[in-house]
Amino acid sequence: MNAITIRLDADLTERLDRIATMLDRPLADIAAEAVAEYVAAAEAEIAKIKEGLEQARRGEFASDEEVAAVIARFSELAQADHGRRSAGAPRPRSSD
């Protein structure tokens, strides 16, 4: 395993330390886990971007109808969400 040095602002350091204390784990282990998760997510995102660029180079684009369907769906979701918030209902949480 390699050791590296990073600089964190005081608030982030305190939050990280608080989590390590609550989990009864070394701060370095929590930080290493966080970095590993970030790297995995960044690699996955970069792979998706590269695949999208390759599809574009091959001329594989969504049709006008497909784009319109996605826009319509998001518009419906936004209107439904606005209606719920206007009625005082809590906003649904993201599943991400």
C-alpha cells in the first residue's frame, strides 16, 4: 500500500474524523475508502463518456422522436413534482 499526503479544509477533516470515530475505524481507512469509491465512480463516468463519444463517431444518435419523448417525460415529472410541492407534499428523495 502506498502512502500519500492530502490537504483538507478543517470542516471536512472534522467531518471525516467524526465518521471514523462513530464507526470506530481509523481515519486513514475511511479516507482510503472514500477515495476508492470516488475513483471507481469517476472511472465509470469516464467510460460512459468515452462510449458516448464512440457512438457519436459512429453516427449513432438518438432520433428526434426519441429526444422528444425524453423531454416530454422529464417535463411530466417536473410538473408532477411542482404540483406536489404546491400542495405541501414533501419532495421525493433521489434514488441515487
